[in-house]
Amino acid sequence: MPGPREEGLADVLAAARACTVCAAHLPLGPRPVVRMAASARLLIIGQAPGTKVHETGIPWNDASGRHLRQWLQMEDAVFYDERRVAIMPMGFCYPGVQPRGGDKPPRKECAPLWHQRLLLQLPDVRLVLLVGQYAQRHYLMDAPPTMTETVRGFERYLPRFFPLPHPSWRSTLWLRQHPWFASEVLPRLHEAVAAAMAEDGT
């Protein structure tokens, strides 16, 4: 088996999409959802696919995805252009539902197995959006104990990372309680994304 620096992106993606490591724990079976090209400049790391994404194989193809694209002020054509935007969740497959409702956390096997191998194939990424607490806890080792504090202190993680809340329906109350997100964070998000995706990198 080739080492991580010897294998190509197509090889890693094929292996990741064929992964069945967690099959016994997935109620709908494995269907890893990850997409990217080596030229991508923006990387979005979210949580795990929901049922609609599992059914279609299209990441963020649900209400949460619409909200995220609204936050980014990004059209579908750009968001789904893998040459520009890479999408890699913490858990590649739908994890199932918790007893009290809501999806289970991403499977813990995915990130250690695949993230570093895939990141090595993305040399042009300039900005990584960490959407939700699972991605933030994994990549921001010095993050505060709460997602709210992490998002409020987003400046400390730039220019590499930009933490965001998860744009699910559950965040509606959070957004009302924290109006600074729309007034302070989103304008800086737009600037950071524009700079990352600019052709000259400035």
C-alpha cells in the first residue's frame, strides 16, 4: 500500500467512499459522503450527513445546507463546485437517531482514518470552516469549553480556521439569543471566504 504522500486524491477518495469500518453501527448502512478536488481553496468540515444527504449522496442537500449557503452568501453553483469548495464531514456516513431525537454524533472512526490522508491532497486550501462543536473540538485544541465562546472568539483562529455554529433548525434560538453573530461574525466570514477563494489569494 502506498504511503499517504505517494497516493493520489482519486485513490484516497475511492478508498474513503468504499469504507465499511462502521457498517455494523449504521442503521442505513454505509454511504460515505465527501467531495473535493486538489484545487479547492475552501474546505468545509461539518458533522455528519442527515437522512436526506444519505439518500442523495449530495452534502448539505437539506435545510441546514440552505442556511449555511445563506450565511456564506454563496450560490449553489459555487458551493458545489468541488474544484473550489471541498466538503469533508467529521463522520462520512449517517450515524442514526438518538433516543430522545436528533442525529447521533459523528462516528469517531472517520476523522482518524481519513482526514489527514485527505488533507494531504488539498495543498491549495486557504480557509477551513469548522461547522459545529465536533469539528471545532477536533481541530481547535485550545478552544473554550462552549461552542458560543469559540464562535465569538473566531478572530484568534484566523487565517486558517473559521468556527461556525451548526446551521440546523436547532440553532434558531441560539441565533436570536446571540445577535452579534449576524452583525459581527458574518461580515468577517464573507471577507475571509472571499479572500480565500480569490484567484490571486489576496
